[in-house]
Amino acid sequence: MAGADPKRTSWPELVGIPATPAVMRINHDRPELVVEVLPAGVKLPGNGREFNPNRVRVFFNPRDSQGLVVQIPVRSRSMGRAVAAATAGDGGKLKTAWPEVVGWVQLNAAFQINRDRPDVSVAFFQQGTPLPTDSDDSRVIIVSDVGSVVVQTPVLVREDHRRLKSSWPEVVGWPEFWAALKILNERPDVTVLMFHDGDDLPPPEHDPKRVAIFVNDDIIVSRTPFVIKTEWPEVVGWAGFLAAIKIHDDRPDVHFEAHDVGESVPPGFDGHRVRLFLNNDVSRTVAQTPVVG
């Protein structure tokens, strides 16, 4: 290991290596600092903005068997200056999306994101694998192909959730017209359909990019509008309970049945039912695409 550097306050070269040698490097350079090793996405006191000039935090990917570092380790004081610098050049607004890194190698993309936003962590996912469903406003997701090349714009999870919003509980009690206007403003890619309380939803073979608004006799929204999604191929391989949470978030009007994969089930269609066929493994993972019916 090269000689110690007592003036160092950040270690960008440690992103992408296992946490243990990263900690050894920091301790070698700055043995007087305390190094905290934390999983990416953990909630910190004061949203991580409290000041401690003698601390460096190393954030690692808990999903990775090697615990790879996902964010540039910095001394607390440097973090404050870096965040201030990141906001100063953009009218005080922090960057939340990086379309320019599509086509880059994922580690180079992570370096760029952490240069722009040293206060966020970066999580790596291969194209086609399930993405997390929780909302973490300090995490940027990088999706790459098998060659580790970024294939879609990395965004903060909160921004991605906003663009892909699937339910609008806040419009319950609104007039139908204003509720539809809000939904179309946030999801211009969908069609809004109005139903009276007691009406059945259209059959699943119709266009899946629809939002159902249920209104009472006064044309006031009576329940949470939601995207009328009918299948969830993205949850195959997820733990059953996580898949159920995701499906309920998209379709709060459905109920679930859990079955072992290969189990025979009674025939018949139910527009408010989703059957989960689960593998007999420790996590009871989803074996096939859940569908309404």
C-alpha cells in the first residue's frame, strides 16, 4: 500500500471495491479518523447532515456478497462543502437524473453521480432483475447490461416513483374533473376512465395503461384512483410477501391467493383476484407471472 496521505478528505477510487480493504485504505491515510461502515440506504440521524469532522462513513451494497462500496467515502466536513457546491451551480437545485451516463461503464457512471451528488448512495442492478420497491430519497439506481454498460437513465428513487406513480389517494373527495387533471399531469402516458360506485372494471384484455376513477352520485371521487394493471412479470423471483406489497400498491382493489407452484386451482375468472404461485424455497419466491383472474 502506498504511503499515508494525512490531508486526504475523500476516496473516490474506493467505489466498487469491497468495504474491508476500503476501510483499511482510509485508516492507512487518516488513522485519526473514525470509519463507520453502513449498508446503503440506512436511515441516518438528521438525514445524515449532522457534523462530525473526525468521521468517515463507508456505504456498501448489502445485496452484494462482497459488500462493494457504492458511494465515495468522505470526511463529514467535506460532505457539507461538496453538497453546497453541487447546489450552487444549479440555482440551488440538486441533480436527480443522469441521462448523460447511458452507455457508460457502470463504475464510471457511479463516479460521475457521486461527483454531482456526494450525499447519495448508488445501487447496481443488472437489466431484467427486480428493482427495489421501497422509496429511498438518498439512493440512485444504476441498471446495466451483462457487459456492465448503463442501459437507462439513473434517477433518484423518489423521482422514479414520481414518474411511475400508480395510485392517487390524495384526490379522494375531489371533483372527478380535477382528479383526472392531476393524474394526467403526473402520468401523461395513461388513459383515465370514470366509473360509478358499484361498476365493474373492464376485462383485462383491454389497454393496461388505464387509471380507474370511482365517483359517487355527486361526481366526487370516492376511493383511491389506481392504474388498472393486470399482470406483474417484474415480481417473478421476488419473495412472495414483497410481490404482494408491490401488487397491492398497483391494485389496492384485489385480494390474493397463495399456491405452491404446480398446484391445481379451481377454474373461473375473478377480476379482483391475483393468484401467487410460489416456489418451495426459504423465501417462498414467486415462480410465475401473477395475473388478475
